[in-house]
Amino acid sequence: MEPYIKALNFVFFIVIGRFRYLWPNWRCTQTVTEETRPSRKREKLKRRLVTPQERYQHHTPFYTDTDGKQWVVQCNSNYIQHQSIAVIAVFFGLIWITLFFPDFSSITSIAVAFTPVVPAFYFVYLSRTGGEDTWVVFDRTTGNVCFWKRDAEHSLTVPFEKVNCYWIEVFRRGISHSLYFMPTENLPNERHRWWQVMFGTATTYEQAQYFWRVLTDFMDPSKPIPSVPGLSHQLYFVNKHGYTIEDLTEGKKEITFEDFEEAEAQLSRTKENLENEMRRMLEPECFDVQAIIDFYNKAPWYAQNGILSTAVARLDMYVTGLEDEKPFMCPLFPDFKKLFTFDEYKTRVEALADYFFKIHKELNPSYSYVDRRD
């Protein structure tokens, strides 16, 4: 049996060729494509334009082939489908020729016998020349996005502002949804570039919004790179070794389990320090409303949930102390009254409670609050 398997593998290699990644030219994002025309969209597709999520929430992890300067996203080039169809076409083509061995004196019999050879050769050609060569390259430094296809001649580079993200219904063992990227401009000889991207599983529209928010913030050089799970670990790994995008792709450098654990430990220490800082800021001598809110908003996203929980737990106790205007019910009020009048204390507590309770309620709908209203 083993010799037959080896023989089939040899035939597969000869016919289809070796599986390979054909990476883009990383300089493709340096200049935008000059000759373009507006894209003509496929209105028949059931699509929904994705807008960035207003507030980061935890969703399904996504693929992070990035060095912090460029981020490459793989698209569906149908390479695997071409391989499968090519093998099937060659197999049935051989059977067909065997059954209808041509009479070389008759042109008709030759045509009938070799008819399946045409699609077979076509899909063999696609599988041997295609490869996973369809990519979208986001460049944080230049602000450009390149839709890479085989080579520079067939590729398209546009500013990030001219790229849209869509959440589109697809059929994959039932109805599902996928992310598609599409530029508003295209090459003169093309209708559109509507590429399904291997970016992450967007089963809900909110997940699609999350993915697009991360990329949107990544492409904004005035903002720090999003501190989200997965991406933070990747950047820690890249910075530690000084890797470039070529190292991660063509050099096949991948984050190891040890590197991931090291990054996770560092992120956990950062979260713990930030939560302790929030506790300190909620003490009487540091009880400044705007400073506390700014501290939360500027904290890395992966730490905000812990900071938020810390703030809500302490504020819940402070709000309880305001009931019936009996501040002595709050164990910490004796320290506060050295610095604030009761009205000042009440104003600050309620302002912080209104801000943080609202956010916490959005992220944790089942949470029960002390709700005090005049």
C-alpha cells in the first residue's frame, strides 16, 4: 500500500506542484497607484458596511502577522480549491481518455476523448501559478494599503481612507459571515477587488466591528498601537528579538510558547500595577474626578477591564455611604471630610459613579448596582 501512496504523492507533486506562499513585495505600500477608477460594487451580495467599534470589547482572537509597522492579512485566493479541482480533473480526464480512446483518423473522436483535458490543464495552471499570493498589506508608517496580487503590475495601493470593510453572508456548512476588504478605487481594467480576508472569525457584527477598530487604530499613527490580546503578545515578541515583517513571513519566525508566557507575565504585572494605581487615586488625597477618568481612558485596553472592576467595587461602597445623606455609612468618609465638604464629596462620587457604572453596565449587563437618583 505504501508504494502506491508514494506514487500518488509523486504524481500529485508533478501535476500540482509544491505548496508555497508567494509573499508580497514589502515596498508595495510606499507609493499609491496612479491610474485608477472608482470601483463598481456587487450589489447582489448581502453585505453590511462595518464601522469601528466605539468601545473595545473582548472577541474572538485574530491573526497578527505584524512587526508594528506593516500588517499583512491573507486573503482567499482559492488556491486549495484549484488544487483539488485540478487533481479531480486530471483523474477523470485519464479515465475518460481510457474509455474513449481516440481513433486518430477521426478529428471528432480525438476532440471527444481529450475534452476533459482542457479544464484539467486550466486548473493545473491556476494551482501551479497561483499560490497563496493574494494579500492585503497595511502600512502604519505610510498610511497606505496594498492589495497585492502576484506582482506589482496586478497590485493596487491606495490610502487607508479609501478602504472599506464589509460583513458578508457566506455559505460554509450553513449560513455564516466573513470579513471582506474592498477599496473604493480599482485598476482601470478591473470591476472591483472584493476580497475575503483570513483575519478572524466574525460570527457577529460586533466582532467584525472589533476587528476593524483594531486595524483602524493600528493605521492611525497619532494613536498608540492597540493594546489588545494577541496583538500585544505579538509586539512584545517582535520587539524582544528585533524581528521585521520579512522575518515573520519569509523567515517563518513564530512566537514560541515560552515567549507567549513571558509576554503574558509582563502584561499581568502591568495590569496589577495599574489596578493598584487606580486604588490609590480613589483615596481621599488623590480624589480628582477628571484625573481618574483620564487614567482609565489612557490605560492599555487589556488592563481596562481590571481597572474598571476595581473602580466600580470601590465606588459601589462610596455610593452606599451617600444613602439618606449619612456619610458615616462609608467607612472612608472620615478621611474624606478632612479635605472635602459633604457636598463636594457627594458631587465627585456621583460623577465618577455615573461614568464608570455606565461603562460597566454596557460590558456586564447582569451586574447589580447601587443606583441613587435625586
